[in-house]
Amino acid sequence: MSAIRRRKPINESDKTSEASDSKPQKEKEEEQHGDDDGSDKDKKKIPSKIKKKHEKKPPKWSCLDSCCWFIGCICVTWWLLLFLYNAMPASFPQYVTEAITGPLPDPPGVKLKKEGLKAKHPVVFVPGIVTGGLELWEGRKCAEGLFRKRFWGGTFGEVYKRPLCWVEHMSLDNETGLDPCGIRVRPVSGLVAADYFAPGYFVWAVLIANLARIGYEEKTMYMAAYDWRLSFQNTEVRDQTLSRIKSNIELMVATNGGKKAVVIPHSMGVLYFLHFMKWVEAPAPMGGGGGPYWCSKHIKAVVSIGGPFLGVPKAIAGLFSAEAKDIAVVRAIAPGILDNDIFQLQTLQHVMRMSRSWDSTMSMIPRGGDTIWGGLDWSPEEGYSCAKKRETKNETQIAEEAGFESAVSQTRSAKYGKIISFGKDVAEAPSSDIERIDFRDAVKGRSAANTTCRDVWTEYHDMGFGGINAVAEYKTFTAESIVDLLHFVAPKMMARGTAHFSYGIADNLDDPKYKHYKYWSNPLETKLPNAPEMEIFSLYGVGLPTERAYIYKLSPAAECYIPFQIDTSADDEETCLKDGVYSVDGDETVPVLSAGFMCAKGWRGKTRFNPSGIRTYIREYSHSPPANLLEGRGTLSGAHVDIMGNFALIEDVIRIAAGASGEELGGDQVYSNVFNWSEKIDLQL
């Protein structure tokens, strides 16, 4: 009997292989040949599902992926550097710096402590615009979870996370200049309000640390923080800030044995404190009711740092076109970024809408008109040369410098009195060659952008081409016509501004109208307090190009656009013109004329602006950049904010706080031509 064989179960793979084996050899060869050739006919025999499964799709390039990788690399690099910085010994940067430059000098506080100086007068700090922190107390739905988080200052995280929400909460009401409905942003309190503007970027921190070295502490130092967006009087209306400053100064004087306070305002804080000195002595309800001798009883000295007493031209560029030298440079380097607005962020429009709601910006419009800032054919700084070496000057050198400037002005120099000019040729031409058409009564017309820009509405959207062309056809604007220009292009903003600030020169300071608070921050329309023992110091940097006048052009027409912009193609090294901006001597923000004129001439001796003869001093600090990157912002800087870390300035401030007078400090310290320029100004004193 034959053996019974079991048959293996046949699975599908075996069937497939058998089927292929059963094919004739010729057919197999043809199939193999077809596979090698990639024949379309044989490819069709492959089932579509199997084909799709085995096909590899080409990777899709995504702009978002590349951006995420780029941002990720930056973040990783930043955190790595931050980790290494925190991991290194605290003395390592100083060790490397000393190895390169030699031993560093002692900080001013250490040096003066060795000399035996001790804390004496209580100190009050008054921060300027933008340097004080602001935090959220009430907000809209988009700001949930941000209660008491910093909206201004610190890391500025919310600017990147939710920019439109941030702009909405930082803006004030266009009608009242106060809080919009449902939003409350308030100043941070204490020394931390303005010690650092952002992590690692000091404002008052270095000065505070050096004062602490001679014995100062929080009970003898007070940061007079306020909401710098508001008009000065509105800080009292909304927050009672002026009353708080008054109470704190009275308390510090009383608890320090009757020693008067030394007040140290910076930047716009100088104007704010001028307003305070009038407010505190004025009768209630408009004033603080402190009586006519309050300042004499409570203030030893006012030590202003970088004070824009007479305003700054930079404020005009910001209000007129939401730009200044920095923005103009960005436009010159990458014109498409801001002009075309390819990301639809409408950055400058949002900046303009927000900043025009801040009444404080109008406190820095230049004051004194053509008498102070010059006219179409003259300016006090005429003959200024951009490339002069800085050195301390005596009276003989000042006289020689005046002769040199006079000779230069006879040849070719900038006409700084023309603060805005449409075209370089207009800026250089004598007034007799300029044909102008008055813009004040021009019909503004209707703007095509009226229906498309409600989310970034500025007052330019109420202007048609007729109004825009009328401004350009006026050709050039001096300090007096600038105020009329702003009334024309931004009537709502200026209606609020002129209710709180004034920009003229008083004919008769005894006129009752000057008792109104709108005049209190203008040193040309008010008197200093009756405090003959008080001293006023003006400390500021020199040796840096500072914005003084601008060349403008019309912007290309587009939706939601700002019709005017600085003409960055305008350059002339001989007249200090670069990227459409004329520069003079100053601290990069405040020109010497604004920072120094009042203490050099307007208040010097007994004048109608200083009837009690308060002594005034000018202390200038010539700018010197840091020797290397490890020095950070340097200890010899004259820049507007960086000067707060200038060792020479800090030493002067500490000596005054410890009891030194202006004479003991050495009197005036001058590097610029402020006295010559002041003498050219014909102001009745």
C-alpha cells in the first residue's frame, strides 16, 4: 500500500509564487525587462492602492517651518548664552575688562564713602517719559490673566504675544485723554518702578546703588512714579499723584530732622516737576494749597538730568509722521518693511494712533517759537560744525568760538530754524526764494481710506489729498508754524494738548491768565518759586548728534498710509544732514539749546522768570563710548538715558545730596557753545 502523503496547506503567498513559476520563461523575461525599463504599460498592472502606498510624496516647503526653526535657534542660543552668563563667576567680566583696559576706577559711591561722605538730604527721583513701569489693573477679555502684570517695562512679553490687545490697553481715550471704558493701566510704585526699563537695561538702578553705598535706603529715597502717558494735571485728577508727591516730600523732610529734599528729575520728569512746583503753591482746588513758601521750606536743590526745558524737535517728527531718525534709518536700510507693510501689521499707524492718545507727548513740542529756535533765515546754532573736538572751555575760548562760528555762518551752514522742510532745496534756500501757499484755510477734502482703516484710525484718514498737498505746498515750517501745522493735521489731539500745555513766551507774567495750569510746565510763561536759597542744576550730555530739523517728502498713496515721511535720501556732511535729519550738539534726544538755555540765560541771576534769584548751574558731560563690549553702556556716556550710569554725573549728584552747593561742586562745567547760542537769542529778561 502506497504511503499516504500529507499535503501542506497552501497559503496566498505560495499561490502567488506558484503562479509566477507557472508562467513561461519568455513571459518572465519580458516582465523583468519591462520593470527595468519603467514601461507605462506594465506599471498600469500594479494596483492603484499598492502604488499609492509605496510612492513617497515629495516634502512640502513651508515658510512657517523655516520661521519656527529660525526662532527656535535664536531662543536656544539666547538661553545658552544666558546660562553661561549666570554660570560664570560674578567677577569674571570685571577680570576680563581689567585685563584689557587696566584696573577700573572705584564706583562713585565707594570713592565718596572713602572721603567720608554720608547720606544727608532725602532724595526724590522723578522718572521721565516711557522709563516708568505700568501695570494692568482692569482690562478687556483679550487681557485675561494679566492682572497686575507689567504692560510697559519688564520683558514686554505681551507686545509679542498679543500686539493689538497691548496697543488697545496702552492707548488712552481720544476725547478725554484718560482711561478708555473698561481699561485701567496704572504706574508701578516704589523704586522698582523705574530702576530698570527692561532686564539688564538700567535707568535709575546705578544711581540708587551708589547712593546706597553712602548710607541711603528706601526711607530716604522716593521714586515719584506717575503715569507718564497723561497730561501733568490729569495725573492729579485721576491718581492724585501730585498730592502723593507733596505728602511724601513733607514726610521725608519731617523724619530727617528738617533737612530739605534734593529732587532729581530726568527727561520729561523735569517738566513734570516744574508743573509740580507751581501746583504745590497754588491755591486749591486747581493747586495743592501749600502756600507761597512751600518750595523754599522743603526743597534744597532741583538736579535735572537731560531736561527738555524748551521741548525737543524729535517730538514733532513723532507726532507728525510717527518716526524719527531711528525709523528713518530702518526705512533707508529696508524700505519695503515699513512702507509696504507686507505682514499687514500697519506698525507705524498703530504707533501713531497710540502715541497721539498720550497727552504727555505734547508737553515736549518746542517752546518759545522763532525767538528761541530761529526763523527761516537764522538759528542760534548757525555755524555749528559736526566734527569738533570736545574740551572744557573758559571765557576766552568761548569768545573765540563765537568768532569762529560767525565766520562759518557767513559761508554755508544749516538753517536749523526750518524744523520741517519739504525738499532739501527748500531747506537750503533763503526765504526770499521760497514761494509758499498758506495751508491754514485749505479745504482738506475727502480721503479714500475713510472706509478701510477703522482699526488703525488716525486723523490723517480725515484728510483728503487737498489737505495733504496744502501742507506740502507751504514748503517749510518753523517753531511757530509747527503748532499751527499740528492743529491742521491732528485737530482732536491738539485740542486736548492745548488745554494742558502752552508753547509761547509771556509778555506780562503778572497777567492772571498765567495762573492756569496749562502754563505751569513752560519756563517761558511762568515764574520760579520764591526760594532764594534753592539751587537748580541742569546736568546733560554733549558730543552726540541730536535731531534738530527734518527733510520731508510725500509718501506714495496707499490704503491706511501716513502721507508724510522723512526723506532718507537727503544727505550733506557739510551741513550735518544725514538720512534726512539735521543734527546739532546734544545727548541724542535733547539739543543743548533746550537743556541749557534757561540755566545759562533765562534764569541766570534775577530775571522776570526767576524773580527771587535762585542760583543756576550747568554741568555738561562729554560723551565717550565704552572701550569694549564688556563695559556695557559705559561709565562716560553722555547719551540721554545711558548718562544715568555716568560716573562723573553720579559723583556730582551724590555730592549735592550729601550737602554740597553748586559753588563747592565747581560751578559751571561747559563743553558746548550753549552760552554763545544763548546770547544770540533776543529774549526780554
